[in-house]
Amino acid sequence: MTGGAWGIVGALGLGLALVWSWVAARRFSLERRLGLRRVGAGHGGATGAAQLAGVLRADALHLVARVAGPDRDVESRLQRAGVARTPDEHRARQLAHGAAGLGLGLVIGALALGSGRSAVVGVVIALSLGAAGAALPDAALAWQARRRSARIRAELPVIAELLALAVVAGAGVTAALERIAANVGGVLGDELRVAVASTRTGASVESALDQVATRTGDASVAVLVAAIVTAMERGTPLADVLHGQAAQVRERSRQQLMEDGGKREIAMLVPVVFVILPVTVVFAMYPGLAAIRLGG
């Protein structure tokens, strides 16, 4: 790589660092500025460097929070995905992945510059990989949430039927939840165990079930919880409500399977049209073309 290419890469990195420091300086609160003053006038050495790194890390997380959204939204997405992380830990992962992507992009951009590419190409590669790295934790979180939601929808009819059987057998709602939580695994079983633990610490059954619906973030669970709470408040026979909810959940699951099957049927046309059909045409026409060439 030529000296000019290395100079452009160094200038690019220095420019990004200056932009980052300028944006961070505009976002510094009075508390962070006082913290930096204390670090500058404090112990010094490794302790001062660690404190400075902590202040800069906190401000970087603050900047990521302004882009990724407030703590409540991030915490809700983490709960729906079933990930035991705090919003700050998730933002730290975003920051680390973004920095790794930016570093990889700078290396690839430097190689592109060394091969005679334009400097704009290197900048675009670096920024694109940095943005992709920062977005990777959110994409993984969304995938985990969809997978967990599918498991919840598969487990929900069984849980509703077991609750109905326990209520018909004469158990109250709390006793039925405790019995099912003690004998059922899976995602909903874990959530029910958390709800039972909440009721044992003094929370009402209604609030514990509402927390289950909030943590899962699934519409089917929210409908089931609302039906149970309404039946408890109005004195409606709970077994009939649970049987009806289980039938509705199964019907919605069947409709979802039909929709997924239709989408996958269309997706199956892609390899048929673009792979199998051209290969078939080639195999059908090649012998004739070869015979024409030999005859000619």
C-alpha cells in the first residue's frame, strides 16, 4: 500500500474521531464535565485513566441511547426476546459491534485505496460496516423475539386447556396456576412460575398475569389474560372462557400456518423458475445443438 493511501486512511480515522469528540462534547452534561474535571485533578495514573474511560463510555452509551430509543422501549424488546440484559448492556453491545464493524470497514477501505479505488469507496465501506455492526444486536434481538413468540403461541392452547381442567376440578385460579407452573416447562411455564412467585410476595393474580402479558408482548397472551381477568371480576364461569380462548388460539395458529404455507409456496417458485427450469432447458436443447454442430 502506498504512503498516500495510508495517509488518506489516517485522515479518515482522525476525521471520524474529531466528529465523534465534537458530537460528544455537545452532548456533555454538567455532571459529566464535572466528572472529567475531577478525573483531571484527581488521583492520576491507572485510576484516572479508568475513570476517564468510564466517563467516556457513559457518554457513548448516552449517544447510542438517543439513536436506539429510550430505556423503556429497549427493556420491552429485551423482555419479549427473553434476554436477561439491561438496556445499558445492550447499548454497550451495539457500541462494540459498531466499533468492530467500523474497524473492519477501515481495513477494507484501506485495501480498496491501495488497489486504486476512490477514497469515497473506502468511506462508504467503513460507514456501512459500522452501521451494520451497530444494527446487528437489534436484528438478533428481533429474531429471538420472533422465535420466542412462536414458541409461546404453540404452548398457549395447552396452557389454556390445563387451566380449564384445573378450574373444572375445583381449584381456584391461584392454585391452578401454581399446579401448572410446577409441572409445565417451556417459555410460558417459566413466565407462570414468575407470576406465581409474584403472588406469593403479595401481588394480586390480576397484576401478576398482566405482567406476564407485558413481558411476553404477544397479542394472544394479552387476550387470554384479559379474558381471565374479566371473568374473575364479573364472576363468569372461568372454564368456559378458557376453553373458548384455547379454541380461538388454535384457530389463529391454523390461519397463521395457512398464511405461512402460502408465502412459502410462492417462495418455492424462485428456485424452480431461476434454477431448475433453465437447467432443464439447457439439458433439453444441448443434444440438438450438438447434433447441428456435428452435422454442419
